[in-house]
Amino acid sequence: IWQRGPFDTIRREIFLSERPVFEIVGIGVNAFTQHRVAQVNIPGLKVTRWVDLSGMKTEGLSKNQLRKLARYKRGAIPKGMVAQMEARVRKAVKL
């Protein structure tokens, strides 16, 4: 056997165990419902899902600050918001 590809069995198992189950790619607004949604990539299934984030508490961020976060990536997302987002994504992905 001269060509085994990029992985042998041990390296493949290590790679798959360290790979994240899901990854939040972006946050935007649904064009039909006008609710906040998150684009979630699931590498194991090679699919992209849109998860509804409506009704999330913004924890003191103004509407302008939220827009700057979404458009220009200025500032950091509060930890509480990230925790809420991940909880909703986990529930949607059923992990």
C-alpha cells in the first residue's frame, strides 16, 4: 500500500475526537420573521443549520452596540449572551 491518504487510523480517531461538534459561523436576521438567527455549521454531518435566537436577553447592550457587533465585529460579545446562544444551539442540534 503506497497511498493511505492524509490519515492513518490513529490520526483519524484523534482528529475526530478533537473536532468540535458544532461551530457558530455567524449571526444575522431572518428575512421573513425579522428575528435574530445564528448560522451553525455541523462538521460531522457537513450541514449548515439556522437556529432561532429570538427572545434572547441582550444584557445591557443597546441596539446600536448590537448592530456594531453584527456588522463590524467591534467589541466582545458578553459571556452571558454566548452561554445563552450555545444553550439554544445545543438544544436545536440535540446534543
